Amino acid sequence: MFDPTAFDNMKVILEGAVYDRDFYGDILVIKRDDLMNLATLSRQYSVEFELKEPRIHKKVSGGIRLSASLENLSSELLAGYSNENSNGSTVAIFVNLLEQLTKEQAVSILTGLAGIWGEQRSIAWTTVATMMNTKQESFSSTFTISFDRLVKEDQIDDLVDMIEYLIQSLQWMETFFKKGMNQ
């Protein structure tokens, strides 16, 4: 048996909080990954979910990704290497859409997400077009919210708040597309 790291403790809190919301019927967990990269000795946990009811725009999902690098883990585990600035994990929030957006729609969504998450957050929009063997083209867009800092174990309660903000973001996206459909 090993002593859990800050990453392990944060993962347990995050996973429990997400599955509590799934149990209560607010969301539906659609994907979960718990990865260890043996080449870089890094860890990553991500969980993705969608709103359960009511759903207007069925192509919207969101998730949280928790990552710890070798530097993060070693600063905590190795007594001689202890570096307080490296203890912790990186957290990224993502909202996925399975459709092509206009630049105006993307800017509106970026503005709406900044209103929920705060102007000090970095929010990036990525869009991907996929075409297989000249068949029908499909599109996906991802909005990634970054905190540009490590989340430390003493900020573990913030992970539960992030889930609430992500649910609010998905609800806002539903409202955004409902208004767009009625215009």
C-alpha cells in the first residue's frame, strides 16, 4: 500500500462529487479516464458528463481534467526535492459541442463562459473538422477553461465548486442554443 498523493486525494473528491450529482439526477456521466503515463510518469484523471433533463441541445457535454506531472509528484514524494511551488495538480475544464460554430457564436460563447468563470481565466476555443474518405464532414468545438496555476490540496473544496460552475456553463449553453433556435 502507498500513501496517497495530493493528486489521489483530489481525484477522489472530484470523482465523488461528480458521481453524487449523477446519482441525484442532475447530470449523466458519459466518459471517465484514469490514466498513468509510464513514459513520462505523469497521471491524468478526466470525467465528462452532460445535463440529464431537460435537454435542448443534445450535442453539448463538459468535463474536468486533473493532471499531475513527474515534477508535481516528485516534489511531494521526495524529501530532498520538496518544492512547494510544484506541489499540486493542473485542472482544466472543457465544454464540447458536436457542431460547427460561426466566429460570432464562438465569441458569444467565450463571453458567456467568461461571465461564469471570471475574466481572469484563460478560455480557448478549438474547432476540428473531420472528413473520412470524402464522406460527410463532421465538426466539433471545444472550449477549454484554464486556471494558469496549480491547484493545491488545501484548495480541494474548489473542485466541488468547479463542478457547479461547469453545470451552470452547460445550462447556459442550452439557453444560448435555445435562443438561437427561436430567432
